[in-house]
Amino acid sequence: MGLKVKLVRSMSGHTEKHRETLRGMGLTRLGKERILQDSPSVRGMIKTVEYLIEWSEVKEEFKPFGRRQMKKQQLAAQAAKPAKA
């Protein structure tokens, strides 16, 4: 089970702490949505910036995001392929 979070108000004009919280959740642009793990830390982040987002509980699982995660997936895919002689 996860939490679907969508940024509905702009980050501009708000405190740096709140903007960092949104970036930590992967919400960098207006209208962007993410599925996050349902954990106490994520619930606390949501509570901090509740006035900027819309959120709901969904049955979908958390999907890792970001450049580091993409790089890990690429390296795992390359390692799984047999080396050509």
C-alpha cells in the first residue's frame, strides 16, 4: 500500500524547509505525482506541507525514482546480460 501525492500549489514564496521537504518527496514541478511508501516519516513530511499538496491512500506499491535509482537499474540490467566474447 502506498500514498499518492500530487503538488497542487507552487513552491515559490514558501520556506526553504518546505521546499526541501517537497524535493525529498520527489515533487519538483506543479502537477507532479508520486507514489510513496506509507511510513511515519513520509506521513510527517505530508503533514508539514499539507497545504501545498493533495494526497490519498492507494493500493499501488512504492516505485523508486531519481537518477541514482535509474543508474542502479541500468547497472543491474547490464550485469544480468551475458558478456559477448
